[in-house]
Amino acid sequence: MKYALVTGCAGFIASHLVQRLLLDNWNVLGLDNFHPYYDKELKLKNLANFKDHKNFEFVEGSILDLDLLKTFSNVDTVFHLAAIAGVRNSFNNPQEYFDINVKGTENILKTFQNIDELVFASSSSVYGELKQSEFPVKETHSLNPISPYGESKKQSELLCEHYSKSSKIRTSILRFYTVYGPRQRPDEAIMKFLNLSISGEPIPIFDDGAKIRDFTYISDIVNGIILSQKFGNGTYNLGSGNPISVNQMVDIIEEKLGKKIKRQYTDSPKGDVFKTHADITKAEKELKFFPTIKFQNGIEKTIEWHMNNFS
């Protein structure tokens, strides 16, 4: 039975990953320090889905604690998802993003040099603002992030590439595209829009709502992570490959909720790109990654979960 370390295990994506690994008969060691970027209670609820599983062990601690990391022996695979997220928030405290995201990644790489596989969670934010002619974007495109968060992911990717070349560790760098679904962070657009819409408050839409996002449902992302552990060695875009505009997204949420949503158009914040659209050809070819959840279906699942947990 394989033994995995999942960093950031109480977070949105990582908590779903842990459940999938346990379902696939892995032994899982989960690490999380409950960073106060968002409510600890939400993370504890995420953990509650699997914390009592016989093949799961939880350690509260930080990826900045090298001494702690060195106590984790017998790990075969590291799924490194721990990081401070949030493009807009990264402008408020850029140094913390580099201290945790980059230094934490370096600590993981230094500590686990005899494992079989490393899977690193990166972001489409590494690409920055692109021209329309550059979409869908391939993994070979130059990286020009426009936020401290995006830059911290770029620097972390470079570290992973460096350590991968100097070791025998099979390494997958995964660039996630606007992941949504149950347990999504409350500051992310879809969850924020649901909370406001259900309570009858207006939702803030940047500019005219024409911005485009490659929304990717959580189960597709988790499947991509699992496939990368099995087959990956390199950098991969993990998106749906079927982007829609923010206005379209709100229209679909409105339809699924069966109620009119109040829209409040506002200026875009710093670091918010106009469009994301993944070319997933490489992931399709090398990982056999084929997203299956259309946005309409994913939103239905997300709304159902939200109603069951917050209404």
C-alpha cells in the first residue's frame, strides 16, 4: 500500500484529493497549519469528511518547519498543495506569499529527495495577461505573472524543475484553472456569488462581465492529480478547455437557483486577467486527462452541496 503526504490537506482541493486517495486504498499523511487566510472552521469541516479513516493521519504543522518535515518517513509520494491562495490578496502582503509559497516548496523539495513522485499544484496565474491570439495557451508559453501570487507559483515551479533534473523523482507540475465545487473557498467567485444571491444581496461583477474563465470542476481536477501521479512527468494544464464569460456564469447560476440575481458592476482589481483558456492537449495525450463535468452540471452539484450545508 502506497504512502502519500498531502500538504494543505484541509483546504478545498486537497481535502477532495485525500478522500480520493483513501478510496483508492492509499495510506495518507495530511499536513495543514490552518493559515488564517480564511475561516479555520471551514477547514475543520473539510477534515471531518475523513479524519477518522483508519488509513489517514493528520498532523497540524507548517511546511516552513523543516524539523517537522524530516520526521515524515516512509513517504512514497508527495502531493504538495499547501500555499496561500488568492491573486488579489497577494498584493496586500506579497512577502508572506514568497515566504510561504516559495520557501515552503523549497523545504518540501529539500526534505523529500528519495520519494518516487512529486505532484506540485501550480496555477494558470503564472501566464499573466495574454493576447486573444495566444489562446488556448500551451504549457510552453512564456510565464509573465502579474501578481505576487502568480510570481510565487512561477518561482516554485522553477524550484521543482531544478530539483527534478538533479534527482530521479518523477515530478508533475499542474497548472489549475479556476477550480470550483463543494468546499470552495468563500472568497472565490462562485461561492461568493452563491452566498450573496441566496441572501438577496447584489453580486459584484468586474467591468462589464465579459471576462472569460476556464471553470474546472473539482472532481475533474482531482482526477487529473491522480493521473499525473500515475503517468506524469512534466508540466500540465488542468482545465476544462471550455471557458465561459462571467456573465454566462451568472446566467447559469440564476437559472439553477430559479431566482433573479442582482448584479453590481464594478472596476476590476489589480491582477485580474481578462481571460483564461487552457490547451489541455498535453494532459490528454500523456495523462489521459479528459474532463467530464460540464459547467451546468458542476454548478448544480455545487448549489446542492451549498443548500445542504449552509441553508
